[in-house]
Amino acid sequence: GLQQTVSRTVPTSGRGQGMLLRSKSVPQDKTVPFVNIPLADGQTLCTAGGDLNNIDVQLLNQDTVQHIHNLVSELTVLCGKATAKPS
């Protein structure tokens, strides 16, 4: 039996080039929160905040955007509770 090897090379389009698709997977500083954002092309962006300005929004699914909105709401409530807690 002859086995064929199929190489799955994805052509690099200019659109995703400057993106930090695989940014420093987990921040070295353990106190820095980070998020994993699934992208439309199947990759995952792991970011610790500052990189968010560099995300190509074309790579986000509508579902992902909705989940981000929900997460923002929950994090806002969490921050409110943490700030308001008596010292």
C-alpha cells in the first residue's frame, strides 16, 4: 500500500499577517489575567490586555463577539463587588 502525505499548508494572506495570533501564550506574571479568544480561522488568540488593540475584528465570529459582551458584563459586576467590599 502506498500512503500519500497531504501537507496542509495554509496560504498566508496579507490580512492576518501583522496579527499576534499566538501571542505569549500565558503571561509570565501570574497576577495578570488573560483571555483566549477563538478566531474565525480556527486559531486561538491568547492575550493579556494590551494586545487587544491589535486584533483584526474581521477574524471574530458574531458568536464570539456576543460571548465577549457577556463576559464584559460579568467582569464589570465582579470588579464592582471587589471594589465595594469592606476593608
